[in-house]
Amino acid sequence: MRHLGGLCQLSLCVIIFFEMNIRSVTLGTSLSDPLDHSDFGRIEAFQEAARARFEAAGLPVQTVRLATQPFPEILRDARAAAPFAQALEATCQAHGVDYCSIGTVDATRPDADLSYVDAIPDVIRQTEMAFASVLVAAPGSGINLAAIDRAAQAIADIARTTPEGFGNLRLAVLANCDAGTPFFPAAFHRGPQAAFSIATDAADLAVTAFEGVATLAEARVALREAVEQAAVTMTRVAATLENTFGIRFGGIDFSPAPFPETARSIGRAIEALGVDAFGSSGTLFAVAFITQVLREARFPHCGFSGVMLPVLEDTTLAQRSRDRLFTLDSLLLYSAVCGTGLDTIPLPGDTSADELAAILLDVATLAVVADKPLTARLMPIPGKAAGDVTAFDFPYFANAQILDVRGRGGRRIFSQNTFVDFPFKLPYTFGN
């Protein structure tokens, strides 16, 4: 789009912006084991109404998802995790729900039962649409080193025992994340009252906004206006669902999630903003700029509401990985200003559990110190080495280059310590 200037340009952008999709309407609810199937009649009616009403408003819903409270709070012991996940998956599919999450293992206390972390690989292997997570750190509490270590072992196990390590798409390690986030695998529920929230599929908003303007000031206004206009429609429809079903609306996570097409690439948006190529100098600024616009926009916020950089889900990021323009450390640096973390990161198949644990520890540390929610979804690819290109046949992936790791971890940290209090937050104050 050529620069048209002023309100004329903004009004044209709004028309284009409403072509965006909703990635997910995520329903959070508390369940029991065995499942009470009477709960699912209302869930089925809700998902049918959500799809129909958002579609009628010009916002197609890709998926409806369900997330439970942390599954250790549901089950009698960890051995019940896989059977429960299988039952939940089958019940959800029978009632029109596309994906389910059994919630998280809340390991933010030193006394957390980590046998539930060990049960996650079986959950992943014995299901196809069930997700899980491990919450390893929280402000005011600390970082559970033992939970990170066990989560790293679970990731390595899943990489070895699922085709192409693909099962790790359904596991994330969380730090400083609250309930009510609509994006999977981070989603989990808290409280007796059901609630729903919306995850957007909105990288195209940023692409179109930035390709149609000449200055950063215009880019800020164009993206904020587009987000707020779309949010008005989403909020209006959500209010009708809340009134009809008595299910609380928890907000919108407007993280501009990409799809593997150039027009729906957050990497492309960053380059349209003026960065020569994603990963080159200036990328950190662009990521911070977009995140700030999202934080300024007026809508009911929930979840991350920041820039999401999933390497395997974004065409531009995948290409720039093959151009060797960024590293794992680059992505961690961007996480300091974007608020989502390391997502769908392809790693060498022989990455050790020790190295995975060290990566997860750095993510958790950044989340606690910067007081921001971060997640890590690491995907070691069996048989692949750094520099190789993935070969996934999956419509939601863009094949990327395997990122290098240093081949070393922090075994002494994990072998000698299990939990560390971590009250520090930015900004630090040094000296007297």
C-alpha cells in the first residue's frame, strides 16, 4: 500500500485489518476425575455459539480450546495423568472442542510434587491434541531448579520418543505466567468460575499497518487504531457470550501470532517497520516498539499481549534462521522486551538435558528479574545437527535452520541445588 497520509490511510487500514482471524477462543474451567460429562453440554453449546457469532462479525475462529486447573490438583497421583488426558481429549473432540490442556504443574514452591512433571511425556505420547506445561518460577517465590531439571529431561524424552520430536510442540515451561492466558501450551485455569479469553492471529495487522506508513509515529497510530478497532468487535461479541452462558470474559491476548505466510509474518512486519532483515541490528528496537504499542492500546488485556517470535511458525523468521541472522541468544535478548519467550525453537537432536535445563534456567531468570511472563517451547529434532534444516510436513510450520547450542549446561547448579529464592527485580541498585 502506498502512503496516503492521515485519516484516509487509517480508515483503509481498518478495512483490511478485519480480515484477521481469531487463533483461539480458550475456555478455562475446573474439572474432576473422572470427568462429569454433564459439564460438556454447556461447553458444546458455548463453542458452537462462539464460532457462529465471531464468524458473523467477520472474525473467523480457527480453534476453540479448553484448559483445566493444574492437573496435580485434579488427580489422585501422577500415574493417572495420561488416562485423564486421553479421556479429556476424547470428550472434547466429541463436543466440538479442538484442543485441550490438562493445565500446568505448579512448581513455584519447594515442596511441589515433581512426579507429575515426569508423567508429561506419557501424556504427550498417548494423546494427539492434549497439551501440558510446567510453571517453574514466580516473583516473590523463586525458581524451582529441580522442576527445571525434570522438565528438561521430559523434553529430551519426548524428543527421542515422538516422530521428529514433534511432541514437544505440546509442552511448554512457564515462568511468571498467570492463569487465563488463551495461548497454548501456556493456558491453565484457576478458580471455581469458568472463564474464556481470546488469542489473536494478528501478525497481518502489523504487516499492513507498517507497509502503509512512512514514519514511526504513523506506524504507532496505525497499529494501535487497528488493534483497538478489532478489539471493539471482539469485546462486543464476547459480551453476548458472557451474558448467554454466564461464563466470565477474561480478556484478549493481542500478541500478533504469525502464520507461515509472508503476509501474516511478524518478521515481515518488523522488516516493514524499517529493519533491513529480522535478526540484524535494530530488531530489538522494533520488537520493543511493537510491544509498547500493544501495551498502550485500549482493550481488555490478558496473557502476554506482546510480540511472539515462534521460529517454526513464521516464514520470515524461518528464512532468516537459514540466513544465519540470529541465534538462540538473540531470541532470548528479544524476550527481554517482548514478553513471550522462546517459542518453537528447533535445536540439535543431541542437545543434552543439561543444556536444555540451562536454557530454561536463563528464561526463568529473565522472567523473574524483569517481572514478565515468559515461556520456552524447545524442540530438539532427532537426527538433525546445527545448521541442518527441519523437514516437517505440517501446514502450521515453516521449516527453519536448526539453531546451535553451546553443548554445555550447568550441571553443578542443578545437582547441588533444588530451589532458589529470587526476589531481585529490575532496575537493580548497586552501591550505597
